[in-house]
Amino acid sequence: MSNPPSDDRYDDDFPDDTFGGDPADRASEEIDYDAAHQAGHDDGTDGYDGADDDGADGTDGTVREADMAVIEAGSRTLRATVAPPAPEDDVPGRPTDPEVDRELRAVEEELFGRWPETKMEPSLVRISALMDLLGDPQRAYPAIHITGTNGKTSTARMIERLLLAFELRTGRYTSPHVQSVTERISLDGTPISAERFIETYRDLQPYIGLVDDGQPHRLSFFEVITAMAYAAFADAPVDVAVVEVGLGGSWDATNVVDGQVAVVTPISLDHTDRLGGTTAEIAAEKAGIVKKDATAVFAQQPADAAKVLLERSAQVGATVAREGMEFGVVRREVAVGGQMLTLRGLGGVYEQVFLPLHGEHQAHNAVLALAAVEAFFGIGREHERTLDVDTVRAAFASVTSPGRLEVVRRSPTVVLDAAHNPGGAQATAAAIGEVFGFTHLVGVVGPSGDKDVRGLLEAFEPVLAEVVVTSNSTPRSMDVDTLAALAVEVFGTDRVQVEPRLDDALEAAITLAEDEGEYAGAGVLVTGSVVTVGEARLLLGRRRSGK
């Protein structure tokens, strides 16, 4: 590793995506979809704080639950043809105990009634006040702090698996969630139970009330969840916390932690209304997680973003490790179920590393995670050696990342991917071409209205033969007529079909794919929003019962 020079150039972006959604409910099929879907929502325009990517936004817990109840009720046709849940799938469903489920719903209603996580106020005052009342639990363990535009959650999951393989007790905090809010807080690689989530919230509730009473605005949803994670990690206790930033970095609620290692995944344009209109401006916000004497581990970046990150590192005396310089991907080959990698870490080369995830961007996430864990163990700074290669191989072989090029159905193949900005869409499109070999791919696209939707559609246009435009159940979902008009401009009239309801959109896309014939290599890609992927995942049966 080296001190940061001022003239580095980074040429590539290898984005990834995160995904989320609100809690899902098992519901009767008599619920009227249209009534629930058209119910009013608070649009959250007065909210504060933020979570990166595009998670749930409804602030009316009752209405949002009704929407998700219908989504989970789903379609009989779809449910009859899906694959069973995979045993490694760590996305929990609703608690099976009715009393626990009732208590969890009460907590969710209180949380979702706060300022939504899609808005941000540049202040750490409220979260700092709460941490002070709690005795600063975030200082009870070392942390690896992760920011960037794309790839944060996948990288966090890989870091977690590596640390677990080296027999450390871990806490992982990521956002948004796909089916249950409990997914955001994991201990030892598993989301905390509903009971523990409830207990943690109730323990913190008196302190949350004290802060609410003393501030102009109450703590936001994201601030409360962040405090819960830090408290749960201290109570466990964990040996190390892996913490994903919600939005930006400097003013993100997670930034009350001082990461021993600060990781920055690829930066591209997203949330420009809040973070800035250039990658340099966005990098300036994200660089705020690089703290004094930390080790900063940077993915390949645009030149202007790299310059900002290196300047921040020099200002605070951080040691820098850069992809393409101190570490990198040496070789990658597509393999059955994933890819085989040769990675150059800070301490040396690791060969024959199998990663059960698809796409070149995931290979770059993997080497970033490897370098972060090496840095955590002092390799490249205090020690010149590699980690045990067999342990590294075992860790990467166990990685999962639901909602990222995830196959949930066969004949025809249905793939879920939560790309929601142009960078993520470009990475997904490249991986689709590399891995699946579809001859006729139908897209189901349901983006949020505050994204660069034209850029998203343009990135997918070369790989999608047809597109079914739709909406998800949140108020942030793009108006389907507006989306259709935009899609026609990009794809042409003959390649666009409109289905306002997601279940109908899935049925339509599967029918279009089936019409190509059994051996035509047709498939369906569901994408555009983390919420759309989460809701499609429920419709397509990828769920587990709660604990």
C-alpha cells in the first residue's frame, strides 16, 4: 500500500445493486389488489436522512402492509411453477408465531411512521445524541465501513463471509431490505430474529423518545434502525461490525462509527439531487467515512472521484490501497453456477477462488472485499503475507447475494436483478450476455420515478427483445404511462407492453417468453428497482418462514 499520489487514473466502473422492499404479509386471496394498490400514501416529502439505492418509502404502515399482503398473496399460476426456496437463502419471511408477528407489526408501524429513509438532512446531531445516551455502543468493536454508488451490499456480504471463515463473530448492517426489516441487522451471517429485533427496539425506545423530545424533528426511520444495529452488535457482542452506508457518507447516520477500514465501491451518478451532479461531488460526500489513521480501500473509480478520495485520505493520514495498483483481479473464467477467480490481494495471489455469483462486477466486488479483510488483519501495513488460501476459498464459495442475477424459475428462466441506475444496468446487461446466452429476453421493468430511467432503459435496450413496463406498490414507483412513453422512445412501439400490476406484468412476460418455444433460449429479466425485485421475489415464491 502507499501514500496517495495525486495523479492516479481509474477507468472502469463495475457496479452492483442493492434491493429492498417493505415487510411482506401472508394474505388471503380475497384481498382486492386494485383497492390496496390505489390506496393513498404519504409521499414522504418532508422526510430526513437517507438510504442509498431505492428502498421502501411508504410512511403509512397500514397501507403499505396491505399492498405487500396482496403482493405476497400473488398469482396461483406463478406459484405453481416456481423453484422451492434454496436452503442458503437468508431472506426471512413473517414470523410463524402469531403473537410475535403481531408485535413485529406494531414495531414496524412505529418505525415506518417516522421520517422515511429516502430523504436526508446533513446533520449527525440526532443520531449522535442517541448514541451518547446509549453509551456509544458503536465504539465497543472495530468496524469496516462501506460506501459507494453500487456494490455495497454484495461487498459487505463477502466481507462478512471472509471474517466468519476466520472465526470472528460478525455484525452486518445493510440496507434496504427485500422482504423483512429484520434483514438489515445480521449476527454471524444470519438476520436477527423477529424476537430480538422487537426486544432491541423496545430497549431503545425510552432513549429514542428523549432525543425526539429534544430535537426540532424526530429521529428518522434510518437513524433508529442504525442505532438498533449498533446496540445489537454491542450486546452480542461482535468481534467486528460490517456497516454499509445508507446515503452518501459524511452525513449518513452510520458515520458515527469510526471504521478501522473504509471501503469505497465504484462511484457513479445517482442521487444527484442530494449528493451532487458530478462523480467528484458525490465522492466528496462519500469520502467522509475515511477517518484518521484508517486504511482506505478503493475500487476503481472515475478520475475525478479518485482524486477527491485520495485527497481526503492524505488529509486524515489514512493508508491507501487501490484496485489496479495494490490489488486487483488477475483472471476470471465463467464457471457453472458462478465464476473462477485469481485474485491479487495486498499480501499476494489467491488462485482457484470460486465465487457463486455472476458478472465481472462481482469479481471486482470480491477482490475489494478480500483487500478490505486483509487490511483489517494488518496485511500490507504490518504483515507481508497472504491469508490462508483454503479459508478464503471456503468463504467465497459460501457467498450469497439474493436479488442479484438470481434465477427463481426455469422453463422459461426468470432472473431477478435489482439494477436501478444506468451503471448497475450496464453491469447487469454485460453479465446477462456472458452467463445466460438468451436468444430472446423479455424485460419486466418497474423503476422509481426519481431515477435516471431513460439511462436505465438505454442500458438494457441492446439485450431486451421486448419490455413489459409496470409499477411496484410504493408511491415512488414511476407512473406507468410516463414510463411507457419513455420506453417507446427507447425501444419502439412494437417492443413495449404496458401492465400496471406487477403480477400481470410477470404473467405477460412469461407468456411472451413461452411463445418463443421450449428450445428458443427465451427468458425473463425482472429489474428496475429494489422494491420491484423484492415484490417479484414474493410473487415467484422465493421466501422463507420467519423464526
